[in-house]
Amino acid sequence: MRKNILLIMQYEGTRYHGWQKQTSPDYTIQGKLEALLEKLFGESVQVYGSGRTDAGVHAMGQAVNFHTESRMPLPEMLSAINHYLPDDIAAVEIREMPERFHSRLHAKGKCYCYQVLTGTVPDVFRRRYALEIEEKLDVEAMRKAASWLVGEHDFKSFTSAKKGKKSTIRRLDEIRIEESGKILRFWFRGDGFLYHMVRILMGTLLEVGRGERDPDSIPELINARNREIAGYLVPAKGLTLIEVYF
Amino acid sequence: MRKNILLIMQYEGTRYHGWQKQTSPDYTIQGKLEALLEKLFGESVQVYGSGRTDAGVHAMGQAVNFHTESRMPLPEMLSAINHYLPDDIAAVEIREMPERFHSRLHAKGKCYCYQVLTGTVPDVFRRRYALEIEEKLDVEAMRKAASWLVGEHDFKSFTSAKKGKKSTIRRLDEIRIEESGKILRFWFRGDGFLYHMVRILMGTLLEVGRGERDPDSIPELINARNREIAGYLVPAKGLTLIEVYF
């Protein structure tokens, strides 16, 4: 009986070249996981992630599925997987899914968080997970800009993806900016995200927060469908994939 | 004008051999800091920590003072220090203190936190800062044991320090056990802590939590003044020095 297994995975992206498998030697999450499952089950295994995370991006709840003939009970499988994974990757949940379930094709939405540490004082415990910004940011202006971004739009201005036939229309359900001392957390929830989309949205918001861009210029920016005039691509390390919704 | 400078410091202890300077090559916080200050000021500098932290122990608020002839303004000094420190050590506050201030001799108390991650599922983001324990722990029994430990006692049973003339009497003001999902945080506040004291108190509490030790056996354990019968020494990585009180 071939089973379809869903794993919910955590990883610290710092030392990896992202989710997607590349040529060997392979420093990708997908590569590490496939090699391990192959050893564990003695069969070749292909894993499907809900989406690629870039090099340096972290995950609290990446969803991954794969098919296996293995008859190993699930709790044992989870513990074997964690035993062999490096300590900056972990499987935190395991579930058997219907035969046709696919973690990318069936994902209804995702939530990302981008962390910013403001001020000139470093934070040793957050250095891997937050972007340091020295200037004071205007949070209200960023909230105003964010309110223009929420909704269904063509986000072509906000992706590094090359020209293609695929739709660049996405629905952003929420951008929430949470202040907690020197930490700013930007939560993005939507039905799907284009290549680099969260990081370019973040760059645009930070330019607004620094007073370099008018919050009310966003609609114009969306309409332009032109990557050149949107904000900069912020570093990957502040970004964490929080959850995938099915 | 010789100044007496207080630094509040953060560090991730993972890759260090503790606070206290040793022979070179020096992987200690004190060693790194002294070498840097010497370069920065062109004079030999001795730094005084509020106490030694063991290899692997972290700090959110270690207090450190040193004397210098430097006339560098303090904000500039803080930023220069952080510029040269490795990224797992940081100075988060700087203050000029009276000539005779000494961060160890004038410390009135300290607060430590020990983190435990319960269950069989790893947590990638806490692996450096929490001890993993698979068994379910009896928190109420640990709270009962902790209540026996609070107060002024001879903590000779709870230190690895060799026989000496120094007093082993300390006052524990509070042990608070906080549950947050799978994370248990043990907060220890007191006027001072003996060598390995928090880690042996923790080992004793965990043995109570596992049902291996009666919570009401604590008074007997204190009276025995015998390290042999107290709990095990828990790993350093779960321990963080939170604050030093003056």
C-alpha cells in the first residue's frame, strides 16, 4: 500500500541554498530530506514542498509530501526522520493524506513573517532571524502603504520572476505590522506569493518607513506592473515561512 | 581622567569556553573583550564580570566593568565595541560608573533562566537554548520542591565547588516555573549563586518532575550539605544569565 505522507517542517535557512534541490554537493532542504528518506526506506523518494524558499529563508511550518511503500508506523517514521536530519532541520508533524494530495497544488494560502530589529544595538539571539535597521521607521506610514497592498492585485511590480505566461495576480489577505520593543514583525497572509514577492513588498514598505516613498504612491506602483520602480529586495535572513493553509 | 565603564552584555555561549579568560588561543568572552579593548584603546585593559558563566551558558544581561583613560564618547565607544565583537557577543548598554564600582563586588543579586523543551519533537529555533526532555514532567511536584528551596539556606549540597572557607549560604528569592506550550522556563532569582548551583538545582527539580525524587525530600537534602545526594548537573545550553541587580 503506497502511502502519501505529509510532513510539517521547521528549518533555519542560514546555511542552506534554499528549499529546492540543486546539483551535488547539495546544501538544500529538499536534497537533505530526499537523501535521508531514500536511505531510510531503501527506495527513491521524491518530496514536494508547498513552495520554494530562497537561500537563507527560514521555516516554522513548511508543508512537504511524499509517497512511500514503507509500512513503518507514522510516529516511528517521524522520529527516524528527525534522528537523521541535521539539527537545523526538523519535522514537527506527520500525517497520512489522501492519495492525490499535493502540498503545492492544494495549498490555499500561506503566512510569512518578516522580522526587523531597529536601532543601533545588536541582538545576539535574533541576529540570524531579523534584519537590522538603524533608522527610526514610521510605522503609521508603513501601515498606510500596507493597506493599499491588501486585496487582489496584479503583483507584477513585486516579483523578480522573468516574463512568462503565468498569472501574476494574487490575493493578499493581510499585512499586519506588530511592534514589540525594538522588534517589528511584518505578517503577510495571502493565497500565494510570487518569486521574491514578500521580500520586495518588504523593501517597498521599508522605503516608506524611512520617508523615501509616499505611502499613497502604492496604487500607482501596482498599476505600473514594473519591477524597476518597486522597492529593493530585502535580505533573506529576516523571512520565515510560518504556515501553509490547506 | 580614568573612567570606570559598565557594559551590559549579551552572548550566545555555544562556541565559547565560558566567561573567564584562559590560556590562548582564547575562546572566552572575557578574553575576546579584553583583546578588543586593548586594540581599541592602545592600553592594556582588565575587565571584571559580575560572575563567571560556564562554557555553553548564554547571557542576556551580563554586567562587566573596566577602567580606561580613553576620552572616546560613550555612544561611540559602544558602537566601536560592537563593531569589533564577533556576532555572537554584543554590548547592549554602556554607562559611566563611580570610580570604585565593581560589577562582581557590588552585585546585589542575579536572575537566571533555564529553558526545557518537552516532548519528542525537536525545535530548530530553540535547540541552542533549551534542554530537550522527552518525558512528561510533573510541574506541580517541581513547584512544591522549589518552594522548599526558596529562602536563605546553606546550598552546599548544590555546588560543585571544592571544599573551601567561603560561605555556601545564599538567599534564593524566587524560583518561578512558567509553562508556555512545550517550553518550560525556570526562573531563579537570588542574592548570589555558587559554582554550578543553578544547574544542580535544575537537575534536582527535573528528578522531582520525573517522579524519581520526592518533593518533600528537599529539606533533608539541604541539611545534608552533601553534593553526592543532590540531583545531576544539567547541560549548560539551557541556561541564560538574564540580569544582574545592583
